[in-house]
Amino acid sequence: MAGLLHDGAAPRIVGRTVEASTWQDDGFEVARESVTCRFADGTAIRRTIERDLLPGDAGLCPEC
């Protein structure tokens, strides 16, 4: 990553927020988590993960 930066310094994170929610869809609980990081240069990156919360005995594997 340092090769992408002109001064070789690591980017500085100035803010981080986490949002989480759950809801029911077709009888299954769905969970979503979003993390947003804001950097000193004005860049913002958001990562969102959404997954079905299946019972352990459902015999199903999560979506890829």
C-alpha cells in the first residue's frame, strides 16, 4: 500500500461508524452490519455484510 502513497505514510483514519440491524425474511432472521471508515484525505470506505441466521440444525450452508 505504501507504493500507492506519495509520501509513504499510512492513511490516517479520522472516523469509524458501525451500524447493525436484523429483520425477518421468509421465516428466517437476516443480519446486516455496515462499517464506514473515513480518512484524513476525505476518502470513505464502507463494508457491508448481510447474512441469514440459520438454525444450527437446518442442514444448510450459508451463501457464498
